[in-house]
Amino acid sequence: MAIIDNDDLTLPRGSLILVTGASGFIASNFIVEALQAGYKIRGTARSEAKAQRTKDVYKSLNYDVVVVPEMEPEGAFDQAVRGVDAIVHMSSPLTFSPNPKEVVPPAVNGATSILRSALREPKIRRFVFTSSSTATSLPTPGKKFKIDKNSWNTEVDAFVDFPPPYKPENAFKVYAASKTKAELAVWDFMKTYKPNFVINFVSETGGLVIAAFNGDVKWDFLPQYMVDVVDCARLHLIALIDKSLQNERILAFNVPFNWNIILEKFRELFPTRTFPDNQPQESDLSEVDNELGAKLLEKWYGQKGYTELKESLRQNVEGLL
């Protein structure tokens, strides 16, 4: 589906967009959407092998890729940003290591490194940073609370840096600390350096549905909100091209889920397939101010809000059948 012509289009079709972590799940969907919308893409990859795989996937004259082995060093992105009109920074450590030294500094330094490179490229007009729902709060099933664009996760401050032992059960909180501190670092950078380009933020959510479809339900993965990956990719593109969005934080949250809801949807979609039995599990009761994302999807794609959970699940697993 192509984007709808709109007077708020601020990034002309044909502009060159840099996308870090081009082989990632959200990044790959973003690249497809941006190419279909008429933009040129330059991806980054950590190795020549990964770079070549992305070329093999996209097969487009409007796509190229550069290798950036490490995100943190000064000037790491200087070559990558040269001549681009906009940047989407999606790359971030996803090792889920419980050692904060392996996760938090790379996320923060990678974000500020590419921003410093961006300051040296005068063509850049727009910058979008991929954040996470964990930058607003930790999943807290059974508790009612509100989340909006002014919400920040302060619970993870203790997980930014701490001495061994590094226990596996802390890995998710360390990851959440990395996403929170990286987004805050970008906000601080914007306030300090006042770049000539607009910076917008998309906080995305998601879940481990493929494993559940195959019978391996991660019951220890707490209930939270989900968003369809295509919706999330489109919101990243909208954050780049919509001139009405100026240093905005878009909460890409659709609806809350738990694993019993996921399994029930799978049973409806695939009645001849056997899935694990339900288990007692609380629900996410938080209330999220997610209307902006829904309105933007309608404004630019004609969607009536977010893609519903059942349809998103169907699309996620259709390639497995």
C-alpha cells in the first residue's frame, strides 16, 4: 500500500534514507515500505556477509548498503551518512546479556555516535530513533497505570551498571535500561546541540509469537502491548516524512496481550492444529495514550487504526505453513 499524497509531506520522494541495522525485523519491513513509497535506501550491516544478504533480499536499484562493524567509535558512521537526507537509527544491542557493560554503553554510545556524524552532514533534514516500550515502563501485569509520551522508566536505573554476579533473570531489565538510557541520551543531545534536523522517536512493542506457534510458549515473557511490525515500520516512515511531527515521541502500542490470548487467536485461525494448554496468567492493565499512532496510520495509509492482533498473528506465521 502506497502512502497517500499529503500536504504535510516534507521529505520528497527520491530522497536518500540511511537505515541502520538493515537486516533487522523492523528495519527490513521499513525498507520495503520506504522503497514502495519511492525513497532510496542506504542500509548498514555489521559484516560483508550480512550486507550481501540484504542486497539479495531487496534486489532494488534504489538500495545499497555499507558495512559499519562497530557503532561506538567516533566517526563510525561518517561514511554511511555522507549525502543522505534522513536517518532511521534502529540498530541496538539485542544480545540480552545480563551484563550491563555489554549492553547499556553500546546502545547509548551508538546512538550518540551516529548523531555526531549526522551533525557533519548538512543535507540531513530528519532523524528517527527507534526506542522501546521498555523506555516508558516495565511490563507490570495486574497493575493499573497510565503511559503517555512523558512516561519514563525509572525502575531500571539500578540495572544501568552493577557488579557481578550477572544473573540471567536480570537480562530483560538490562535491555530495558539500555533502551531507556539511549533514548534519553538522544533527547539530551538534541537539547545540547540543537541540530538543524528534526528528531522524532518511535517506541515500539512486540512479542515472541513464532515460538508459541510452534508449541514453545515463553510463559516467563510478561504480558504487555503488541504492535504489528508493518504498522511499526510505517510509523517510522511517517515520522520521517510528516512535517507536522517535530521532535515528537510516538508510542507504537496497539493492544495488550497475554499468552492465553495469543493461543486462543491461534486456535481460531488454525482449528486443526494443536497448541499448548492455557495457563493462569495475569493481563497488562496499563492504559496507553496511543491515539497519535493510529491517527497517523489513517492520515498516510488510510488504515482505520492499528492492525488487529488476530490479523497480525496470521501474517506472522503464514510463511511457516
